[in-house]
Amino acid sequence: MVAILCAPADELITKIARHYPDEVTLIAVGPLTNLALAIQKDLEGIEKAGRNCHHGRSRSNRGNITPYAEFNIFSDPLAAEEVFGSKLSITLVPSM
């Protein structure tokens, strides 16, 4: 397992998901850059994760970086578009 942990984040995500199919819950608490790269490089591998969660919206319908934008989406909108446009099932977890 040590060799797996020496990989870049996007590769690590898919290697772990492949090694532990349906057992891994991915929880993205920041911008979705690494998850988007993982999807681009190995969609089949990332689909083996049991669940995908992302902290990326607000319950108050107000952004935390601009009046309308949440920081994690605002920081890398292209990655967010890649992730949300994929066929992955994503659970959005709002902040208060």
C-alpha cells in the first residue's frame, strides 16, 4: 500500500477506488481539480468509489466568496463543470 500513497492525488483517488471497490467514500471539501483530473484520466476507476460527496453550496443561497459564488466552485469552475457534467452520482453537502 505504501507505493500507492506516492502517486499524484488524481491517480491516488482512482487507485484506491479500484483497490477497494464500493468501499470508498470520496469527500471533496475543496475545489474539484483533482477529482476532475481523475475523471478525465480514469472514469472507470473513479466509478468504483462507493460514494462521492462535495461541499459546494450554501443553504442561505448566498455565496461565501461573492454574493452568488461558493468558494470551492469559484476557485476552479472548469473542474466543477467536469465533475458535475460527468455521470457520477454526487451528493452536495451545503454549508450553513
